[in-house]
Amino acid sequence: MTAASPILSLQAVQKMFGPHAAVDSIDLDIAEGEFFTIVGPSGSGKTTLLRMLAGMDQPTSGNILLRGQYINNLPANKRPTCMVFQSLALFPHRTVGQNIEFPLKIRGEDPAKRKARALQLMDLLRLPQNYYSKNVMKCSGGERQRVALARALAYDPQILFFDEPLSAIDYKLRKTLEKELKDIHRETKKTFVYITHSLEEAMVMSDRIGVMRAGKLVQVGTPHEIYSSPNTRFVSEFVGDVNVIPVSLGSKNLLKSGLAPKGLKPPRVPEGFENGHLVIRPEYLRFLAKAGDADNALTGRLYNEYALGSRIQYQVRVGDTVFVVEKLRQQPFTGKLDDDVIIGWDAKDAILVTD
Ligand code: ATP
């Protein structure tokens, strides 16, 4: 988190639809210049929250403050903010230049200044200058996305809201645009508030991420914190493949599980912990030559392998439980499918969560 003061503050913000709380008592500060992403599964309340922040909807209760000023009832067009949608809402029969200049035109800027600013924004968004006169419908999906962002920046808003702007774009281009968006954030130094259901996307771009579940913000942290210290099983499973073992605290501070009769050596045990789950990410599991080579070891059968480019992922079956093990391609391993294998991990590399 940056040291900057909050540009947006949410205090116990709630939105009811009949008896259902779509957004349930959210407290949050978003810092000036921050790239903050709200992530969560479908129906968790992301759009409802963003609509309230952008002034398209009002909270049922709670306060929204912009630099300390109460703005609950301030309509969208009176706020120094701008929304970039998945459906781009560009003017189809106009040129790239006319689309980008639209906000400057309604503000009454003279044509020469408008054009200069449009060309400057096109440069920032890596759109060729000769696209200025190109019909926007003759641009590719990715180029149109850049035109929409250039137009949003032409409003010169203090905060840009993004509602899943990349979800309709194919994988490769999306990966490029994610990085470009992060670069643009750096260059413009504006506050970006972004929603997506893809935590992978959130990880690439954000300074901080807020994870939503059933209307509540269940964890807020840097991408590193969310990945390496998830506070619940829900958050841990939201960040890609993960191994989860139900455990309870047994005698001698060992964890009891159905998988290891002698018990498992735990990571740091949260105070008051009795029952919960041990979470181990696939890259922390490794194949062992013998059981003593890691704090914890399990014997299983190598069931399948998947090439993931620079990494290889393996499925190992321990009884009825399937474990996912991942290693870098260049790390040596000679195991073959159906071999008996020993997998293991060091206690410090796992996480204990209570639910
Ligand atoms: P998605 O990723 O699918 O867009 P979301 O996280 O953005 O989902 P919301 O659209 O904010 O979720 O919806 C949160 C909950 O509020 C859902 O249960 C939804 O059905 C409900 N909801 C949203 N808008 C309304 C509305 N206008 N009237 C009634 N219920 C609504």
C-alpha cells in the first residue's frame, strides 16, 4: 500500500435488493494513485459496488467519501471519475480521433488543442498516429479497447473505473493489454479501480486486491499477500491450483489428517486453531528420494502429467486424494506414469486456514 492519503473511503457501505444484501457492510480506503482491483466470483457484488463508487447507484446505508467529502448522492456526471466498460460504447461511424476528442469537444476546447491532445493520448496508448482519421469500426478489438481508454483519459478524471474491460478479448491479446494497462497506470499516476472475476488478471496489474464473496470483502492485500497468506480456504482456492488437506490439531502440536497416521508437522499454528485446512501450493510440493528429505512426506502414485510451458504439473494420487505437484521444466525428474512416488513439503511452505 502506498503512503498516499485515501482518495476514496467506504464506511459500512451496504446495498440491499429486497432482503438480499448484494454489498454487505464494506469498509475500505483506496489510496490516491493506487491500482486497486476488486475480484470475486459471479454474483459476489463487484458490479453493485463499482456502480455505487461511480455514482450510478446509491448505497442503502453507509458512506462513500471522495477526499473526505460525502458523495453518496452525487450523480455520475458530477463526479471527477470515468468508467471504462466491457462494451466499449464508442461512436461507430466516427474516426478514432473524433472518439478520443469527444470529451474535449463537449468541454469546448478548440480543435487544434483537441487534436494535439488526441495524438498525445494515441501515442501513450500505442496507437499509430495515422489512425487519427481511421474509422473506429475498422480497428481490431484490442485497438478499440485502446481508443476507449484514450477517450476515458481525455476526460482527465481523477479516478478511472474499469468494469471487466478485457473479458471479451482473446487470451493472448488480454495478456498484452493487462501489462499495457499497468504501464498506463504508471505513466498517468491516476487512481484505477478495476473489477474482474479473474484473480490471475488482478495479480498482474494491481497494487492491492480486494477479494469479494457474497457481498463481503473477505481479504484485502497486495498480490503477494493474497497469494502467499490467504486468510481462508476460499481465497486460497481462488488463486489457481492448490492442495487442501482437512486437518485438526492433535497431540505434540502435530496435525491429524486421514492421510498421515503419524501426523503432519504444521506451519505456524494460528492462536485458538482446532480444525481447518492445510493449504500447500503445487510449487511447494516436490518429489522426494526418501521420506526424510522434507518435513512432511506422503506416498502415492503418479497419475498424470501436464506440460505448462516453462513448468510441468503432475497429478499424484494418495489414497483417494489427488495432489497437484508442479516443477520447473529444467528441474530433473525421471518418474513415469503409474510409478510409486514420494511427495513432500516443508512445514514452513504450507498455510493453515480455519475454514
Ligand atoms: P458478475 O461477475 O456475474 O457480474 P458481480 O460480482 O458483479 O457478478 P453483482 O452484479 O454485483 O455481482 O450482483 C450481486 C448480487 O446482487 C447478485 O445476487 C445479483 O443477482 C443481485 N443484483 C444485482 N443487481 C440487482 C438488481 N438490480 N436487482 C436485484 N438484484 C440484483
